[in-house]
Amino acid sequence: MLRVPDLLCARCRRDDAPLPTGARFEAGIHAECSYDGPWRHALHRLKYERSLAWAGPLGERLAQSPVFDQQWDLVVAVPLYWRRRLERGFNQVEAILDAVGRHRPGLPRARCPLRRRRAGQPQQQRSAHQRRSLGPDAFDVPPRRRRLATGRKILVVDDVVTTGSTLRAAMGALQRAGAARVEALALLRTL
């Protein structure tokens, strides 16, 4: 398996500085690296070229986040709408989290209680205003999955945070389902 240092040239390793410790996108939403850094290209290869080999290095990089040091009952990927998942063939965030689990033994993964209720165009094709307009009803927790969320401390993970609307909507759905605490972590953050 390729290791993070082996994948990056000297210039990219220099540019791979994590965001400042404790820097948050906003309360409860954390991000590990800048979208302008070298990991953006790796993520695009995974996501759009279906190069699943990049999930390992991306997961290894994300596993370095101190957010994982906190006690979580459940760590879940932001779900894709069923049609998008079918088109892509996989959820890139789940693939990245699988790799995180190899570097963080005991990572509490289970079936995600969240469901994406409606499709939308990819976020990168939307303006910042359109991204912010993602409603709180974009996700829900169906009644038969509420037991997976109730009373639990849940970390929601996504690949990129831009405006935070996707993560806020996912976090809100879990809070409405009775989660005790919900925070979010993204691998990359646009600045």
C-alpha cells in the first residue's frame, strides 16, 4: 500500500500543512487540510476517475486528525443520494473512512442512520448562495434507524466542506433523532 510520504513530491509535502490546530470551520465542524493543497487532486482522482487506490492515502491523511481522539459512539459518512451512489458505484467518503479505520483501530463504524432525502446537483456545480440554501430537510433519520442515533455521540465525516450547509443539515437530522452530541469533520476545506 502506498504511504502518504511516498505519494507526495517534496513541494506537495511542504504544501500539505494541516489547518491550524483547533481551527474550526464553525462550531462543531472541523476540517483537516486546505482544498488548495495537494489532496484535492487525489480526491478528484478517487471521486471522478473512480481510482479507488487513492482512498487509502486519503484515509491515512484524515486519520491524523485529532478529532478522532475524542470518544465517539459512531463515525459515519455523509450519505449520497441513492441514484448518485448507483451512478458512481461507491460513496467516496465511506471508502476514505474504511482506510481511516485501518489507521485508527476500534473506530466505531456501523450502518449510517442518516438518509439523504432528495437529489441535488453536485455541490461544485452550485454557487455559494445555492449551496447555503440546502434545506434542513435534505437528510432525515427514518424511524426504523432512530435507535442507531438516540443518545449517541456521533461524528459525521465528509470529503469537502465549502459553506457547511451539507454538514449542518446532516448534523441537524441526527440531533432531531435524539443524538446526544454531533460534530462533523471534513478532509478538505475551501478557504
